[in-house]
Amino acid sequence: MVLRKLLVVSLALAGVITINARADELDTFQFRAGQTWQYDSNVFRLSDTINNQAVIGSPSRSDYFGVTTLGAKFDKSYGLQRFELDVNANRYNYKDFSRLDFTAVNYAAAWRWSITPSFYGNLTTDRQEYTDNTADVQNQGQLNRRTDRLTLLDAEYAIDGPWRVLGGVFERSSSNSQAFTFEGDSNVRGVEAGVRYVFASDSSFAYRLKQGRGEYPNRILSSTVASDFKDREHEFRLVWPITGKTTIQSRVSYFDRSHDGLGARDFSGFVGQLDAAWRPTGKTTVNVGVARDLGNYQTNNISYFQGNRFFIAPTWKPTEKTAVKFRYDYGVRNYKGPLSGFSATNRRDTTDLTVLGFEWEVIRAVKLTTSVFSDRRKSNEFGADYKSHGINLSVLASF
């Protein structure tokens, strides 16, 4: 909370300065307004084994909904300081399932501070609220909204030569609109420290040690439910521009979470992600990546999950104002860690998400976007599979 208040004060001061700026500097403000219309064949991501009428009170699981967006963006530098603010308000309105209507206010704010050219860092905070279609809720037929928050103060000091010293403090949280989700709410506060080496080629390699202490709030404690926990993570990052057309970014960590008084819920392992960006031609880019996930998931038969993901996302721009985009995501999750006295479920999920989209910049300030998608999950857990498809159309104006 202290970090967030400090950033708000900093942005307020920046706003006062900007009000007194010259008229030709007011382009640092940008306002946005947009409207999206979408059809979804399976809003609640229900299995074909589920009786629609009994669970959601409707013979149909599909619906149309609209999203109205209003937003503003501020980006301004003053000497060695840079201030950024991006705010969006999104209103969701469903045609049939009106009980799902809600308004999300999301933001991302940053103070890119610098005391000297060799001593600099970031104070950032952001909030993202979104519909988590894939969340497993205990009450089927409910839709979960997840809200993620992260506030970070970090610093970097450039020693003579290629070495940098790193440090920071952070606070992150995740909360759900549904009271009973198996991944649950969490709050974590921690510190980090490390070093970074910058090569003459602009490649860099960094190591950070992150330690945090957290809790699962709003839980009814019992002999099978953990509350407080400790995190420790050894993180390695590499940025490598192989050629002018290809760049690789990678992160590999060993993550360990231990629960106070309930060691059966502990888990640890390797996590990370490898991303490659390739521009074979002036009109074509291809992004591809693989990731290893590890996360909390608590039932009597499960304490955590391990997952592997792969994605490929090419973009082709036939003209300066149009773009064709495709993305395919494939993932596998395995659920582990049964409590003593309970047998393992051996649950295994596979997910497939395919999106094909088209963008057109009608005029400089107006963009039209349309896409079709297919979203599937297969599982050996009864009732955990689903399939959905849909189409959307969006119009966004920026001025």
C-alpha cells in the first residue's frame, strides 16, 4: 500500500506540471473509446456431460455480450524522470445471462526514476480484472472473475563496465469473485536482489534471488487447509538479439513454496519461459514460445499443478493499415500432491486455443478488429472437459 501511495503522489505531481506545459506538449495525453460485440457458444465452459437447465437454469449455454471501453493514457518525461499511466474502464453486458454483467476498472502506472544515468529503476503498480473462463469453481454454472495486482519498486546500479547490481521490493495479490475456487486468493510481499551482466552486443544475463511471505486470505482453516506460506525463487534471465531479425528472451527459475504447519501442501520445481521473435520479411513476424508452469491448487487429492505450454503467433501485414494475426496455444497440466489418507487423482488436462484475427486501421484514429476462436479442454477428470467457439467484432477510436 505504501508503494502504491508513493506512485499516486508522483503521478499527481507530474499531472500538475503537465497542466502548465505548452500546448504543443499536450499530445502526451491519449483518450480511447471502443465497443466490442462477441458471441460465445459456451459462456460457462461446461462439459457436455452437464445438464444445462439444472446447472445454469437455461436450455442454452451460449450468449451474446458487449463490452464498452473508455480509457486514457499519459506518457511524459521530465529530465531523467518518466511518468506513465494507462487506465481503462470496461462495461460487460450479456444478452441472456445478465447476472454476469460487471464493470472492470484496470490500470497500469509507472514512474521510471533515475537519480544519475548509472542509478535508476522503476516504481510500478497495475490492476487487471478479467473473466477467468478456465477457473475450476466448486459451484458449477458460475463464472469467475479474477483480479491480479502487482506493485514493484526496483533499482539498478551500473558498476564500471558491464556489471549491474539489482534490488527491489514487491507486493502482489490475486483474488476471485467466486468464494470457492480451487486455486484460491493469495497475497505475497517480498524482496529481491541480484546481478546483471550486459554484453557489448546488447545481450544481457541476470540472476535474482526472490523471497516472499504470503497468505491465502478468506479461508476457513482446518487440518487440510493451509494459510501462510513462504516463497523462494532463484531466477535466471537471458536476452539475446541473435541477429537483426531474431531475438530470444528466456527465464528459468527454481521455485519453492513451503506452508506453515502443513508440509503436505509444499511444492517446488523448475518454471520458466522461452520466447523467440523472428521477422523473416518486412511484412511478416513470427513469435513462438514454450513455458513451464507450477502453481497452487488445493483439494484433498491435489495440492499443486505442473504444466507445459507452447504457442506460435505469426502476423502478416499485407498493407500498412491491415494485419492478419493467428495464434495457437497448446498446454498440458498434471495435478499432484494428495494429502495423507487420500489417493492421487492422476488428473491430466490438455488445452487447445486457436484464434484467427484481422485488423484494419480505417483512419489514423479508428481501428476495426474481428476474430474467430476455438477453445477446448480435454481431461481425464469427469466433468472437467469443455469446448467453445465464438466470434467478435471491435471498434476502437483513439484521440
